[in-house]
Amino acid sequence: MDPDEFYDYIKISGERIRARIKSDLFPMKRFWDRQPSGRLKLVVDDIVRDERKKAKGQLYQKHK
């Protein structure tokens, strides 16, 4: 990845990660407050992994 592609990758994935956490996890804050802290981290890690994969795919199409 060149610097421009990397910047796009970080920007795209970061925006999507933030949006998913806000929409998927914040509404259930009370539920997550009762869960072991490690469980929330695993869910966030899954979101990050998923959105980064999607961002790479989008960049591949954009910079082809």
C-alpha cells in the first residue's frame, strides 16, 4: 500500500468502525456494562476486523 492508499484505508475503516460501534453497541450500553470486559473487547475486535476487510476490498476496487 502506498501512503495515499493507507490514508484512505485508515479513514474509511475508522469511519465505519466508529459508526458500527455507535449503532451496534451504544444502544445496548447497560447490557455491556453487565458483561465481563473481555467480552466487549472481543466484539469490538470483530467489528474492527470486519470493517478493515471491507475497506481493503473497497480500496482494491478504487485503486485498481
